[in-house]
Amino acid sequence: MYRVINKRTLTKRLVIYFLPLLLIGVLIGAPFLLLFLGASVLMFWHYRQLYRLSDWLINQRSFNPPEGDGTWEQIFEGIYRLQHRNRNKRNELAELIRRFREGAEAVPDAVIVLQRDFSIVWCNQLALKVLGLKWPMDHGQRLDNLIRHPKFSLYMQAKKFEEPLELISPLGIEQVLEFRVMPYADAQLMMVVRDVTRLKQLEQMRKDFVANVSHELRTPLTVIAGYLEMMEPDDLPPARVWGKAHGTMLEQCKRMDSLVSQLLSLSRIEGLRRIDQDKTVDVPKMLKLVMIEAETLNRDKHHTLHCEIEEGLFILGGEDELRSAFSNLVFNAVHYTPAEGEITVKWHVNNGCAQFSVTDNGDGIAPEHIHRLTERFYRVDKARSRKTGGSGLGLAITKHVLSRHESELLIKSEVGKGSCFSFSFASNRVKQQVTDALLQLD
């Protein structure tokens, strides 16, 4: 442990050094000469130590100090300790910066740090993808010069950042971005850019859902109310008119009851489901009953129904929910395939999974409609769907049922060539050993 040198110690050392020289100089009659020679030697020694210090600090790469003499040994040691503390501080600061950058990269939003003049200080990788920035080329560039949109420029110039700004992605893709700006550090701003496309889609779906429900319920109620207004308590219409009115009102009541029942079913299916309540479902037996009902619906259209069911292929799940998923796809094929078409229903093992598919040779579905078919009340041809009695909830129910059974609805269709709706269950849901027998129903 080295002690700190104080003024008293330095003065004492100088006196010890120069006093003998002075005494000898007095004895030989040349005190000033000896003091000059002693001061010159001392100055040369100090300059030599200064040179070693400068060479160590500038030229040498070694972290360890050179060997020093006397006072300079403590000076070298002090500088070494100071460098050691500074190095530790730099390492701590570098680690803190690294953790900050890792945290900023882990944020699911684009983050940009700006100066008050909107020049870019730093941004994470997601900002490069979302906004098309280039790093480090765009460092120091003004962000409002890189995002060339009038609304964005006005928003930044107004500096009223209490409310966020929503813009279509500057990359020209169908993506809605939300810009939020907040003060950061002393003279900087932090911009957070979030992809709100999904939220906007959900909001639009909610609005469409409310509008469609209102329309679907209003139509039968309007029909029933219209007929009731025509009827006076003491003056019923003729039997022929009353028969038609009664049949129409009954039909509309059934349609409204079916719609409400499907909405309740969908609401129940969307709730939490306990896997431990799954039971073994005899899918072949279920499909035979579904095909019998499909034959009943098919009397007027005279479709050719092909059914290939692999016997013994049971799965774990909820029987009522699975029945609605299977029947919705089969009944939709019967309803929407033109008369005298062909429909093929398959239930078999494919790569260890239990797979179900319904294929028809109907009109097919345009690509822009396929990704929206599972939305509530979404229908490709509303007039045709209403004519066939469709509510637009069948595929939405099917989608949720399959999601609860760890599956997904796949839709392949080509206009003019037909469609194929299919889904599969993982091998862990297959309950029994599969047999080779196939039931062929043509």
C-alpha cells in the first residue's frame, strides 16, 4: 500500500537532498556550483521519469506501469490505479449500453431516438424493417426527410405529440402504423412505431359484425311485423292469404331462432375449454349420420355424394363441437354446389394424422374471399346465401371448434373448378388402431 505524498514530506526530501550539497560547497568554497550541479542532476532525473511516463501513456500498449524510483513510483502507481478504475467504469458503461440495446431490440415495436431537430441518433432493427431506414447511412438524417408524407411532416412540425399519428406504411404495403413521440433525455425525442393493422382489422370486423347482426335480425322481424300490422283482431285475412302469411312468419321465426342459436353456440365455443374433458369420439359413426342428413338435403339438387370413411379411426375431443364442424362443411357443400354436382367426403389417415376433407366441383371461390370466409356473417354472395338459408356463421363456428382441438381449417379453391375444405388432427388425438377397412358409399 502506497502512502499519499504531502507537502511536508516533499519539503523534507528536498532539504535532505540539498543540505549536504550546501555544506560540502561551503567547505570547498563553491556552494552555488554544487547546488547548481545538484539541481541539474535532479532536473535530469525528473525529465527522465517524465519521458518514461509519456512513453508508457502514448507509445506502450502495456497496462502495467514502468518501474519508478522514489516519488515517481507512487505517481506511476496512482496513474495505474486511476486507469484501472476508468477501465472498470468503461466496462460497466459498455455493459449497460449493451443491455439497453438488447432491451430495445427485444421491444416488439420500432424505436427511434431523435434530436430536437428530428435527426436520427439511434434506432433498433425493427425500425429498419418497418420504416425502411438504412443504418448507419441514415444516422444524423432528419426523419421527416426520409418519411415523405404530408401528414407525417405536419405532425412533426406541429410538435403536438399528445395524440398518436396513424399512417399507411411508407413502404407501400397494406400496413397501418401508429407513431407515438415522447420526450427523451434532455434534448432528445423517442419515437415508438407500432403495427396496428390487426387492431384495425378487428375493429372493422366488430363494426361489420354489429351491422350484420342488426341486419339479419331486422329482416325477419320486419316481415313478421308487416304481416301482423295487416291483421286486425276481428278481421283475419282469407284462408289463402293467411296460409301464406303464416308460412312466411313461421319460416322467418325459424330463421331468427337458428341465427340466435348459432350465435350462442359460437359464444360458448369461444370460451375456455378443458382438455381433460375430451372423450373418445366415434367419428365414422358420426359421419354416417351426417351423410344421411346430407342425402335428405340433397333431394332437390341430385348431387352425387362419394363417402370414404376409414373404420376404427376415432379421436379425442368434444363430440357435439366436432359434429358441428364436420356437418357445417358437408352441408355447405350441398347448399352451394350447383345441381347435379359431385361431392366427395373423406376421413382417413395421412402421415400419422387423422384427416377430414370435403371436395366439390362447384363454382369455386375467388382468392380475395378465401381468407375472410371464417369471419362472422361474411358471405361471398349474400343474395345466394340468404336464398339457401345460410347465416354466415357456419365456418366461423368450424374455425373455433378446430382451434380448440389444435387443428386448423385449410381452404383450397379455384374459380370454375371447385373447392376443398379440409383439416387434420395430430397423432396424439388418434385414439384407436386404424383398420384397413374402408366404407365406400356412392
